[in-house]
Amino acid sequence: MIKVEGLSKEYGGARVVDGLDFEVRPGVVTGFLGPNGAGKSTTMRLILGLDRPTAGRALVDGRPYAELDAPLRRVGALLDAHALHGGRTARGHLRWLAASNGLPDRRVGEVLDQVGLADAAGRRIRGFSLGMLQRLGVAAALLGDPPALMLDEPVNGLDPEGIRWIRALLRDLAAEGRAVLVSSHLMTEMALTADHLVVIGRGRLLADAPTPEFIDRHGRTRIRLRAVDPDKLASLMGRSGLEARRVDGGAWEVTGTAPEALAALAAAEGVVLYEIAVQQDSLEEAFLRMTADSVEYRAVAA
């Protein structure tokens, strides 16, 4: 398990991580979300001992990373797929990691197979595409067969097959009882992959909840209506006092009331409905709504 307690980090007087508390539990894929500049990568670096916290602590199995024996056997990480020696081969890179961490050489071939790079094992890393670098980074994270994994934007550069593969891999790793922390800006993937969400903004914790609960709490529920006579429906919506807006093709979206109440209202007014559908915001819509005040860099649309 990964546990963060009161974790803070300042650079030049600016606090980029501010009193974070959360856990990454075994058997769960935890999505780590936040706008650009929220402090996600810094938090991951603090967990791995690559930066020293200003306050608080981060623990892996109850101990700071620097105090772990054979750390690659405890936690595997992918933070920067480009941070590799381009002159080495994929096999050479992993063999160097294995030897320096006391891991058996057989693991090199196993993880290369697992990530689909067995045929590229003898190629120089400098010739790898971004997707191949990501796969090699995942292989390095898996090398010690650790019970905890941390992956920062693992689908970046992957093609659709690769994205589907990493999604299945993360789910399988959690099903084996591992604690998985994954950062991504692809909300669709997080909705499909993450069981639990930790959301931060401007370095502070904004949410720590199961994914469905987060969407229910921060998203909107809308009811879509269509009637045989669109004009009668428009008249009813206009005088009903409901929070309603016209959308495409004569349909209406209503918020703040139950579908049963809308159906009863339409029946009482003689409006024949042929569509009444409940629509829930996606994770992306809920995330954008929840983090609207925490966006560091906001562009203005033309």
C-alpha cells in the first residue's frame, strides 16, 4: 500500500503540493487526476524519494522509499519514458536494472514478452517510438514483480491497441492484489479503468472517492424529453418553471427533477412523450465542473 500523510512541497516559496493525505490500496486501480500544474508528478516524485518533502511523508508498505530493501521489488514506477540511455538496447537496459537491484536475469525476458517488446529486445532505444518507450517503461516498472505500481501518463503515445492493452494490464494487476496508482489526462480511459479517484488542484486534495460516487456527486443528471407534438412540449416547458433548455431536433433537457414527475406532468397536460431518457454526465464533464476553479493555465477560445 502507498500512503501519503500531510505531504507538502515548496519550490522557491511557492507551495506546489499542499498537505495531501490519501491512500493507494491493494486490489484497486486509483486514478490520480488534476489539471496541468496541479502537482501530480511532483507528488509521485516525492513518493519515490526523488524530491524531499517540505512537510509530511510518503510511505510504501509503511516505510519511506529510501528505507526500502530492494525497492524495485516493492514499488515499480514509470514517470518519464524518455529518461533512458539511448545507446542501450531494450534488453540491455532491463538487464542493467535487474543486476543493480539483485533481480534474476530471467525477469528481463518475461517482462519484454509481457509488454510486447520481445521482438525489439536487441534494438537501440534511441530508435524507439514514444509508444515503444512507454512499453519499455512499463516493463521496467514490472521487473521486480512489485506489489505496488505508479504510472504517470502510461497511455501517452500508444495506439488504440496499446491503450486497450494498458487498460487490461492495469485491471489485471489490481485483480492480483496490487496497489496501482495511475495518472492520466484521458478521462475516458480513467472512467474505464479506475476504481477510485484521487483528484488534486493547485497542490490540494479536491476529492478522494470511488469513481461512480465522484461522477454522481460532481456531475449533473439530465432528463431528455421528446414529444409527438414538439410545440405542445415547448409550451409546457415554457410555463412549467422547470430548469429546461431546448436541444437538437425539438428535444428538451431538464435538470433538477425526477423522470417520474416529468412523465406525470406531461400526462396531466396531454403531452404525449415518445422519449424520456436519463443522462448522466461523463467523468470528463464531472471532472471539469469540479476542477473549474483549480485550472492553472486557461486558454481563451477564438
